[in-house]
Amino acid sequence: MRAEAQAYADQIKAATALLRRFLDWDRALRRLAELDARVEDPTLWDDPKAAQALMRERRRLEEAVGATRAIETELSDTVELMEMAEAEGDEALVDDAVGALAQLAERAERDKVAALLAGEADANNSYVEVNAGAGGTESQDWAAMLQRMYQRWAERHGMKVELVDFHSGEQAGIKSATLLLKGENAYGYAKTESGVHRLVRISPYDSSARRHTSFASVWVYPEIDDEIDIEIVESDLRIDTYRASGAGGQHVNTTDSAVRITHLPTNIVVACQNERSQHKNKASAMKQLKARLYEQELQKREAEASAANASKTDIGWGHQIRSYVLQPYQLVKDLRTGVTSTSPGEVLDGDLDRFMAAALSQRVTGERVEVEDVE
């Protein structure tokens, strides 16, 4: 078999192996059989809410199992066809088979990522909070670049983006911003972006044109629906109001309509200033707080399952998950998975899918890659 064809075949096998491992294949088949039997029960719809949850689980399992089997069958058939064509010296048919493997490899990657988005809140909308690190204007400008990057990524996927909270920098950029990404599997994809992001570039704010390193943190948590009950004790909250600093009408900028809520037991802070009404801003901030507390619980569960807690860290050297180098060379490098791109302009314009897919896969395998940071 040609080296190119073998590489595609290996990529497909790796994707299906990961899917089988993620699904816990034998358990998934048993569970699917149980769900099929439950569907035949005439009393199933006596409890519509439970029935809908069961049907969603059945559909997800059926699609994942069916996609995995289909890819494995197509791989086997295509490899067999290629071997026959090579034995007969039919180069045209071999070329067709290589092309079919390339397309199958792309499909396997898409199906793999889709199957990995099966977490409890993966289908939900997502908040993305960006905070500048130490470093004044440099880091604040970098935080604004990250905010734009996630807006572009969301727009590429047809998502709606709302700016929930915004604090501009003194000279340029932002001190912090919170986006709400509304779209299918927004949290499932974006959750892999939580962490510290490092930028290396020739500073546009340095008259000596020296190279600067800047840091900003990204924190991602899911929007939760009303069916999820998060209990919050009023005495655990400190609620502050302040004048909105973002763009808006006269009323927005001249009254203390913005709201900041601090959850004292966890020290979680959320804020909202995009509404004219203080009451609406408080309701939105409370919704964010519930989402943050819910995300914290999800992190605890994942930590128990994987023995690795992805918690917040200092915004600085040694804690970054990804480095973006613009000068003296062009490189973006993920320090968890080793995935790289030599087109940082495209990455900063929202081309993040390969980084997210690799991080999702790593959460399943638990395999850590020894990656050296870039200088």
C-alpha cells in the first residue's frame, strides 16, 4: 500500500479506536439494546420528560455506534479494493482509492469530534471570559485580540455572539470581557480553551520596537437552563453597582446600572452591564453565577474521573496552554497537545477547530504530550 494511503488508514483507525474507547464499546452496545427495549414499552410516554431524555440518549448512542461501524466497514472495503487494484496494476483505481481514504479520514475526524461532544453540558451555549494579565497596555491589547478571536470562531460556526460585560483598557485593548456564544455545542467546543494564552511579538506600543511577551486568561463555562437548580444563599453574595463603561445610550453611561456579584464562599465574581436596567443586569449576572457554580461542579466530576483538575491558575509564565508567536517567526503552539500552526493570522481570525479537536481527544485518552514551549 502506498505510504500516503497507509497514513490515511492509520488516521482512520486511530479515530475509530478513540471512539470505541470513549463509548466503552461493549457497554454502549448493551445500553443501546436496553434503550431499544424501553422504546417498545407503551408506558414510556407516561413521563414525557423522562421519555425525551431517553430518546436523546438513544439517538446519540445509535448515531455514534452507527457512524463508527460505517467508517470501519468503508475502510475495510476501500483497502481491499486498493490491494486488488495494486495487484492488477490499475493505477487509476489506486488513485481513486487513495482519494476515497482521504475523504474517509476527514469524515472520521468530524464524526470523532461530534461523538466526543457528549458531556452533560456540551450542547449548551457558552460564556467565554477573557482577562488581561499583568503588563498594562500590552496585555490589555492581547486580551482584546483574544476576544476578537473567539467572536470570529463563533461566527464561523454560525453562532450568535453577545457581549455581556466589558471593561476597556486605559490606552488600548480591554481589561476584561465576557461573551455569550449561542449555538449548537458551543460549550462542548469552547471548554477546551480555558487557560492562560501567551503572545510574543514586537510591541506596537514600544518606540524601541522591542519584543514583548504578554499573557491573558480565558475561562469558559456553560449557560444553564431553568431545569438545572443551583441553590444560592443570599447571605453568600456581595452585590455592587457601578456605572457602565461600554458603549451605550445616554442612560447606560450616566447611571449605576451595571451590576457585579461576588460569591463569597468561592470568590467567584461575575458582572453584567449590557442592559439599561439594573434589575435586568442583576438577573443576567445571577444567571452567570449559577453557570459558573455549575461549571465548577462539572470540573469536580471530571477531575474525579480523570484525576486531573483543570482549575484556574495565575495569569503568567508556566501556566499557559498555548503560545502565539508573531515575531521573529510565525507559530502557534498548543502546549497540551503539541498541535501547531504556522499561520497565526488565521488562528487569531478564528481558525481554532484543530486545537479544540486535539484537546477533546486528549480528555478521552488522558495521554499527556511532552511539549516544549516556544522562545
